[in-house]
Amino acid sequence: MKIKNRDLPYDEVLAIPREPHLPPKRPTMLFRTLLKTLSARELRAVDFSYTSKGMERLGPDEPALILMNHSSFIDLKIAATVLYPRPFNIVCTSDGFVGKRGLMRSLGCIPTKKFILDTTLVRDMRYAVDKLRDSVLLYPEAGYSFDGTATTLPASLGKLLKMLKVPVVMIKSSGAFLRDPLYNMLQLRKVKVSASVTYVLSSEDIQAKSVEELNAILKELFAFDNFKDQQEQRIRVDENIRADGLNRVLYKCPVCLTEGETEGKGTHLRCRHCGKVWELDEYGRLRAEDGDPIFSHIPDWYAWERDCVRKELEEGRYRLELPVVIRMLVDTKCLYTVGEGTLTHTVDGFHLNGCGGKLDYRQSPAFSYSLNADYYWYELGDMISIGNLNALYYCFPKTAGDVVAKTRLAAEELFKMQRREKRKIRNDGGML
């Protein structure tokens, strides 16, 4: 999938009028059927099947909040099939509207900016359930999983359930990540994909529980480990490209501690610095040529990288500074390439400057609980995105080395550190 892109000077992009906000539209039966029909071919190719539990409790015309884990592009096709013919609006990232705003609105899509506080989105969701009497499909993780485990959920999710006052349904896919892991550059594997559709909470359940209780329920619902499932269920992935791009996730060698020198190619991951070699076997387990893998489970390696980043932050050693190509999103007509610059990330947050000194944007660590970061984004390259409701800045590293995963880990850990510090100040103040 590609995105419409245009070179334009930074000053001219800033001067582009922002598009007026429009309320969500109910997708007509024609578009619901079209989406289901267009999804059928790919779902047949993965031998798709699903189970349903408790859905008789949801009335045919009763709106619901439908939550779904986010694994790959096939997610929407699954939802379009298992929910048909129920009308639903889809919360999706605003870049998905570029070049096709009318079509996306007709499909019922509601645009939002990832990991940015957007009160308009909440109003749109309430409009959908209250006025249109539509359900709303939401991927609360927002970003795809890098390592096949659950990503961070927003703490505001429980509050959202309270505000919408509609039942909650969960669609949980299985096999979608193994078929198309984000790091693997859109190379599809032959893996069966299935899903479960479960009625989770009634309106009465939601009102009877606290926000903290609701968040705990949701955290448990979104707990998963795709590689562990692959191993336990003996799901075989025998394509010889299964380790391609794995260095994007496993960027730090646990032997020599060098970063940005691992290389995933074919069925192997190796460190160019020290020569250590691992094989990613057909069941998703790492095996070292010398017999000592150190980490045999990819999520364990990734969790160790997170611990390393946290330690760097706590000791004041963390710093990212890299030259980038800068693209901007200010409307849905196209993505604008505005020039080059430098992206810096420290304990003080992000600083992006460039375009001949005209662009100077700063973003604090407390701005968001996570970071919009992606691999091979719209086939343009690996990407880190920052910005606000006025403009989004998509930064594409110009130098070699994998920095995207580490930057997202650092942003998440910085946010946690900020929250802990605020709690400490509050608690200390309360004791005075």
C-alpha cells in the first residue's frame, strides 16, 4: 500500500487551509456489503473461521463499542466479515484518509491522530452511537505490535466506556500477526487466521464498575503472546523469509551489547559486530549456532531491550540524534515532503528542527503514553511520527541502523517516569 506524496516548501504547507471537521456517516448497506465482498478473497486464502460467544445478548439494532487487537492489514477484513450486516463506524488513523477522504467516510471511518489527545474523536464516537445508532470499531492499541505481544493501552479507555454507555464486544484475532508481522516488510506467510467474537460487558456492567476495574478487565482481554501461541500450538511457518527485518525489533546484541548491527535475513539473525548467529526456526523460537541463544523467545529479548533503555534514561545516558527526511500531514489531499532536518530525543522529549531553520518543534515526554512509529510505512521507509492536532511530522531516518523500536520504548518509559514523578510530588505534598 502506498500514499500520495508531494514535495512542497515548509512555508507553503503551513499556509494550507485546514479541512473542516465533518461528523461521521453511517455506512450504507451497499458499502457494508462491498467491504465484506472485497475481504472474502483474502480470508479464503487464510482459511478464516471464527467463533461467537454471548452475542445473542446484543440486540440487532443496538450499538456497541467493538474492541479489536491490532495485528496487520487483515484486521478490518475480519471485522467487516464477522460483524456483517451490523452498521459500524471505524476509528482509523488520519493518514488512511489521504487521497480517498470521500471513500473512507462512506465506509464509516472516523479519522484520528495516533497518540494525541483528541476530544473531537470522543465527540464523534458519541455521535455515532447516540445519533447514528451505529456501533464503533476501535483498535485501542493504536499501533501494531512489534514483538507479537500486547502494546500499551491508554489509561483513559475505562473512562471512554463510561462515557459511551454502550455494551462492549471484543474481536480477538489469532494468526494474523504470524501471517504478516510488521517487521517482515509486508511479506505474507501461509498461516491460518481465525477470530473469536465475545460479548464482554453490558451497559449495566460498565456503570457498576470503576474506571480502574474496567481498565483491569481490558488489560486482561488484550494480553497475548503470538510467538508463545505459535510454539504451544505448533503453528509452522516454513517460509525462508521469516527472519527478514527481524533486526528492526531485536536491534541490540545481547552478547556484545552493540546496537544497530544485527541483521535479519532469510531464516537467520546475526550480529555483524561480534558474529553471533541465531536461527528463527519454523515454530518461532530462536536457536543459536553455538548452542547458547541467550534469548530463545523474541518477546523476552525485546523486554530486555526495554530494560536497557530504562536504565539509560535513569542514568541520564539516553540520547537520539539523527538526520531525517521530514514529511508533513496537514490535510487529506496528500503527504507533503518539506525537507530535511534533525530529530533529537532525550529525557526532555523530542526536538525536531529543519527546513532551513524554519521548522522548530518540541514535544514533552508527558505528551503521550506511546509513540507513533512504524516499519516500512506506506513503503516509504521506517518512520517516527510526532506532532499535534495542527500538524503531524513524519521523520524518516537517513542513516543506517535500527532506531525506531528503541525510540518507541524510550518514549513509553519516559512517560512512565514522568507519571511516577508526578505521583511522588503529589504524595509528598499531601504529607506536608
